[in-house]
Amino acid sequence: MPTSRAHARTSHVGPRAPVRCCPVCGRVVHGTGPVCFCCRTVAAQLGLPLVPLVPLCEYRVGDRVHRRLRAYKDSPVVEVRTRSHATLVADLARWCADPTSAWARLDPWAVVTTVPPSTRPGGAPAERLVDGVPGLAERHLRLLVRGRGSGGHLRAGRDVFAPAPGVDREGLVGLPVLVFDDTTTTGAAVQSAAAALRLAGARVVGAVVMGRALAASPSVTGHDDPGR
């Protein structure tokens, strides 16, 4: 019986390679490196090992989760901002209380701080999420401000952030800190914030973000495409 083309195409397919996940951020690793392309790039830019990065959910640009994460801070309609904020706070509180969540496996921490906004005046919108959750609000301190360096989508730096004026530098030494932000794509901003705290003497146990943008398909080079 003649072999069909479909059978000919599939008969030479061997077993699939096991899926490998980045030990820093959990993304699928494409290629041969031990960590994903984004984490490898950010670590090289910082010259430091990275802290664990835990996304509480993932989204694609334009989907319902992404719209909500944008709406709580950017919607021109007050009612939409209020409703989106309340939903995100409820989600965050539920994740905090879940003993099986990924962030429950992080080392114990004493203080939570947020990543300063890149261009928005005032405090980070993510502060309002933290302040809405009992257990986080009481341990929330504003430890960072923008530094003299410039960061970007896949550009991290040790001087992108700096300890805020008035922060007790001696009190930072050895302090177990959790870094929080609302969104990330490559991890450059949260890892830069963690680096600034670590260089000041703090012990950053990890970074948690509400949502992480899903990367596009691996490029023809075999690297993880960092997306937007």
C-alpha cells in the first residue's frame, strides 16, 4: 500500500524535546541557554544574578486582562478606573491568601515596595493596589525613586532607580524586601529596582507582578522574542 504524503511527513518526527522553563521567571526557554533570552540579557546588563520573578497572571496585548490593567490607571472614565481597581485588588488579595500560589514559595519578607513609574508624576499606580490589600498595606514602604540612569523595554541598569530620600540606609541592610509592580514584559524594570535595593544592602527575596505580557513566538534566530 503506497505511503501517503501525510504519513511520510510524520514518520520521521522523533520525540519532542522536553519543555524547559526559565528558573528566574518561568518562561519557556528556547535555544540552548539555561535561562530565557530576556533574563539572560537583563542579567548581563546588571552584572548581577537576578531575583525570582513571579507573574500572578499572563495576558496578551489587547485582551481582557490587559485592558483591565490599563484601565485602572489610564481610563478617562472614573467609574471604569474604580471598577478595574477593585477587581485587581480582589485578585491580588486572593493570590496573597492562596498557600499554593507561586509567590507563597518565596522566602519570607518584611517590606513590600513598588517600582517607581518611568514617566508618570507622583507615586506608582501599583501602590494603590498594594494599599488595598490587608497584609500588604501595613508592610508597604516607598523605598525607591527614579535614578539618574535610563531604562527601557529590554534595558536594565543599576542606576535606573535609587533609594528614596529619607530612607534609613542602615535599616535597609539585610532587610528582606519584596518588589511589586503591576505589569512587566521583559522584567527589566523590576530587576533594575531589585538591583538598586540589593546594592543598598537589602535582601530582595523576589519580584511579583500582577500581569506579564506573553511573548510572541520564538524568532527564527531561536531567541525568545520579548514581545512589544
